[in-house]
Amino acid sequence: MVEISEGIRRVTFPLPWQLDHVHAYLLEADDGWVVVDAGLGTPDAREQWSRALSELAEPVSRIVITHFHPDHIGGTGHLVELTGAPVSQSAIDHETACSVWGEEDWALRLAAWYRNHGLSAALADEVIEEAAKLRANVLWPRTPELIHPGDRLKAAGEDWEVVPMPGHADGQIVLLGVQTGRMIAADHVLATISPNIGLHPESGKDPLGDYLTSLQRTIALAPSIAFCGHHHPIEDPVGRAEELRHHHHERLETTIAALGRETLSAYEVSLRLFGAELPTHGRRFAVAETLAHLVRLEIDEQIVRVEADSGVQWNHA
Ligand SMILES: [Zn+2]
């Protein structure tokens, strides 16, 4: 555990993926510590939480979950067991968590969705297998206290406002320090990689459109520093938000170029955008990210969707 800013500590957990770590943050409040995000719910992470919590003189008074992704929500069960603290989550995010982690047939629905977007049955089966494995380490909160945009809490010497930043996840929230402009940014902006913006079976209609709006909101709010879910803090969040906007506008152009004059599935377009050599989870995110760009282009009337027997395909408008 390191003190990363006045009144804010950070704990970093290893992840068994290509993205090999995730950060949780602890904010010192009058009535104890506010923990933001819980890591993945592995037995090792529980051990690590137990050691980290033993370093704190005060108890944990609240657990805030920024979004339902396994590496942020998965360890909530461990944290609740260890601290007895209440959990806060946005209403939209809780709904998504219920439909992803709470429904037994989620992995099957996921595989059917990917097959409809061009994945082979064999690859879709691998998606199911990975999704099933993941669930064992996702100890998500069944009855969180719902938090809403504009809600505030006091910690680390200032007021923190709940700000919705949909895109990476529909219900993702960040916390903005009202007095200093510090932001606990979750995966909304990351320093060294572009956060995955994907269309998934459970997402809203236009995740990339939402994300571009959230980046605009970030630029308008002008945070002084962003503490993110992965990698190092961002010293110039406005500059980074502008870079990410530029990246996605460029990516939209590349997506149109990759489609050319052909009629292709999202999977086929993803091979052109991301190459053929990806592990299963990497391919899953590549197809979802490609789809987010394709539907943005569709809404913009630059391409059209073709519903064929074999599944969904896309071509030039
Ligand atoms: Zn995430």
C-alpha cells in the first residue's frame, strides 16, 4: 500500500491476464476509510486485502465500486467479509452486474452473440469456457446502496462528487475531488493504453458515442490529476482525454477503410484492425471494440447493417 496523494492510498493487485495488475484506492475519511474498487476475487487477493487492511488504524466505512468488470467488482465479497462495510454502486452498473454475473445463461448468451457477429463455433465455445472460469472469482454485491450522479462524500480533506462516465462500461462512475480537482478515474482514462470501448450484449446502443461525450465532460471538468484503475496516474487528464478522442476518430476512419467495399462481419473487420494473432479473450475484446466503432458509423449513416442468415454483416452506405 502506498500513499499516492494526500489522504489517498493505493493497493495494487496482480491479475492473471495480459493486463497484469489493477489498482484499488483508499480515501481517509472522518469515520474510517472509503475503499474504491475491490480487485478480482481470487484467494490471493483476499490474502492481500487482509494484509493491507491490517496496516490501517481506522476501519473501512464504505466500499465504492466504479464498474462491474471482474477486476474491479470481483473482490467485493472478500472486502465485505473482512470489513462489514456497506457497498455503493451506481444504479445502471448494478443492473448490468445483475444481468452479467447474476444470470446463469450469461456465457451461453455471450457465445451466441459472438457467433452472430462472425466468430466460429469453436472460438465461441472458448469464449464460454473463459467466461465460466471467470465467474468463480467474481464475488459481486447483490444488494448495494445505489449512488447517483451528483452524490457527494467527504474524504481525503475534500468533497468527492459522483460523476457518470459511460463508455468503457455503461454505468461506470468516477469520483471528482471538488476542491483539488483530483479524480479517481477507474478505467475511464488510462495513461498508457486506450480503455476498451466495446459493444457487448449487455451494453447500451452506442458505447463509443457515450465515451466521446464522457471525454468531452472530462475536458470540461478539467481534473488536475487522474488516479486510474491501471498503470500510473495521469498528470494531464485534459490532454489525455483529447488524445483519446483523437484516437477514436482516427479509429473510425481506419474501420471504414478496413471495411472497404466488401460486406463483412465484425469478426472479419476485427482481423483487419487487430490482426489474426490474438488469444481468445483478446479476440473477444477486439470484436467488441470493432462493433462499437461499426455501430457508431451506422448511427452516423456512413455504413449499413446487413442481417443475413449467417449473422450480422456490414457494408458501405
Ligand atoms: Zn474495466
